[in-house]
Amino acid sequence: MPNHLSRREFLKDMGLLGVGVGAGVAAPLGAVEAFGEDWNDKITLIDRPWWVKEVDQPTTEINWEGMQRFNERNTARRGFPKYVGDDEVKRLSDMQAANVKKFVAENKPGYSLRDMALYNADSMVPGTTFLPPAEGILTPEDRGVSRWEGTPEENSTMIRAAMRSFGAATVGFVELYPETTEKLIYSIDPDGKELVFTDDEQPSETETSRFIPRKARWVIVWTVQMSQETLTRAPTPLGAMTTAMAYDRNNFITHRLQSFLKGIGYIGLGEQGINALGIAPAFGAMAGLGEVGRINRLITPEYGPMVRVFKMVTDLPLAPTKPIDAGILNFCKACKTCAEYCPSGALSFDTEPSWDVKGDWNNPGHKAWFENSIACRSYWYEVGTNCGICFSVCPFSQKDKAFIHQMVQATVATTPLFNGFFTDMSRLSYLSKPAGEPQKDTEEWWNLDLPEMGFETSRGHKDV
Ligand code: SF4
Ligand code: SF4
């Protein structure tokens, strides 16, 4: 969210707007002039606070004639040995290693095992893997200390903090039980390897199978945001870009989490590739990150369906989070917007969800609006990319933090009475193009000044 005041907002806050013409006008102008004569300069490209002005030269004085191109190897970072000598570098390095070891052993604030594991968590590996990295991560054993021990509640809080800093949007936890939630782990992974629960102490992987020790009974589930502003350009490659980026960013998050867990002395078993390990919307719903809506995907209260959902199995004891009812599934009964705007007819128009699956691509055992995934996928070929129209037209995607939107969501969560009305309002307010077309202009996107990654990272969170 832009963190600045416009000139108008500033004047309004100062009580200087709306004072009328005549004598009152002198006051606002006088106040504005106090900030310099160029206050009204037009600033292009970067949306800056109004008191930032463009100037011809940087505030640092420069003498171009006295300047040469610089050899990077002369920086202190690279050239340090040259400046202090190898012996001094060795002395300092030994001191650093001894200090860090001592600080970790002493549990010095900011140097605890988990602080160090967070700092050293590695993310420079392409793709994701089931097993954690074999090398390159210092374990508690390597550091000569005991592994991290916390209560399940402390562990869940710690993981949430780590995951938010790695880039996850929301984080929840599911405990695995053979009769229930274990069934949400795939029997076969996307690459054909069988996922097998074992009584082994350590996880392993062969040519044909991946082995999950039963002591690893907790699943960390998280969402990664997509850009609503970008996906509203679906079905186009431009719209699909934000989906691809969410997977890319998750590679980073997964590696960080896996190596963090290893760094504090626990196992983290990740997704071998896209959509591996377990059923994402199901884990999302069980962890309370959202509800499964008519699109048969997770819809979150904070970001609607504008997320991808990921998971990791661990032996770190975690306090599970509970499923939620934010009125989303109930809202879907009246809404049906996604079904109406879906160009392939893949989505159900039934008012109630059903136990009956549409094909082998659905997993029976839960009541849902099962989709015709073959029609959906076939349409993707037609447009040359993935689609996502159903995500972009969903009222829960609308990125409105205004009180009225919060009020609507609170009402939806409380009573279904107004769901039909809210559906109509949402279509009138947000949907401008016919079914099957991008709701927003693709050329216009290139002129937007979007937040980093194209979405707000503070949405739905209080401690920012
Ligand atoms: S992705 Fe597109 S084709 Fe597939 S269900 Fe959604 S709207 Fe329909
Ligand atoms: S568009 Fe409407 S029916 Fe479809 S998932 Fe969103 S809220 Fe539910």
C-alpha cells in the first residue's frame, strides 16, 4: 500500500482544504510554500511523496573529470586480504568462528541456534527437492550444541515468523494421522515415485520411492501471493506470469525452510516439483488458511484465491491450526460468477457441492464443486498459456482494504442473506468485460506502478 500522503491528503490533514475562496485561500498556499518553490513539480515514473522533487544533479557533488572506472577487486569486500594481509585475515576468521561458536553455545540474544539457522538458511538452489540439502548447512551437531527444543506452540510461532520473513503470506499447520490427514499425502508423486510412510528414523529416496518417517507427523502449509492486478489480465501470458513467479518464489521459500529446519536439528521434506507431496487445497483448508470454493481451489479471507499453496512435512512438533469458516463456501452457493465467466464450461453451476466426482482427476471423499479439469486444461492449449479467469473474477480477489469491503466480508462470514446482493454488486463494480476475456487491459499493465512483486505484503497482517 502506498505509504505516503498526496498533496491533497496532506492539506486535508492540515485542515487547509475546503476553506473556500477569498481570505481562506492564502493560508494553504502559504503553508505549501514553506516546503519550497518546486513543491508542485511533476514527478513521473516513480510514485513518490509529493515533497520529493526531481533535480538536475544528485545531492552528492561529482567531479566527473577526477573519476576513473573502478576495479571491483579493490573493494574492501574483495580486496580485504590485500589491505590487511593473509595472516590478519586468518586471525580475524579464527576469531569470528570462535566467537560465533561461543555465542551460539551461550545462547546469546540474537545468536541462538534458531537465529543462526535462520541466517544460514540456504536458498541458492534451483527447483525444489524432497530431501533436504545433504551438505552446506551447519547442524546443531556441527555447532556442538543440542538441537532446538520448544513446545509445539512455540515451534508454530517460530516457523510462522521464519516463513513470513522468507516470503510466505499465511502459514498454518496440520498434524498427520493415518486414518485422516495422512490420506492427503499423494500415493504417487508427479515424477512417478511412490510416497511411502515408514518407521525408519531418517527419510530416504530411491529410484522409485520416497520414504517419509512416521515420526515426521506435521505438515507446514503456506500460501504465496499472486498479483491480483496481474492475474486480472488472464487468460494471457502476462496474466500467467504472476503464477509462474509464485512458484519461483516458493523455490526460495522451500529451500530456506528446509535448511532452517536442518539448522535447528529437524527434518524438512519438501515438494519434489510443482504440486508434489500432497493435495494443496486440502492441506490449506485443514490448516485453516482458507476454504475450498466453487473453483475447487483454496479461497483465503485475506487474498481470496490469489495464492498458490505449498507444504512441507517435518518432525518438528507443531501445534496444528484449526480450519475456518469465513462464509466463503456458503457465498459460493449463491455466487457462481466463476462458472459463468469460465470459457470452457469446466465449473459447476450446482447450488450445492456434491460427493460425486467428475473424473479420475478428482479425489473422492469430500463434498465439493468438482470441476471438469480436462475441459479446463484443453482451453489452456487454446490460449497458449494457463487461464486463471475464475481466480480473477472471484469477488474474494478484489483488492479493497476499505472499511466497506471489510464490512461485506464480515457480513458474508455471519449470514448468507445478502450473498446474492453482494454477488451482483461485485460484478457491477469490478467486472467490465464479457466472459472469457481479460477483465483488464494488458497494455495498461505496463504503465502501472505496482508494489513489489505486484501485491501488498501487509494485507491481512497486523504487525507491520
Ligand atoms: S482456469 Fe479458466 S478454463 Fe479453467 S476453470 Fe478457471 S476459468 Fe475455467
Ligand atoms: S467466483 Fe463466486 S462462486 Fe466462484 S469461487 Fe469466487 S465466490 Fe465462489
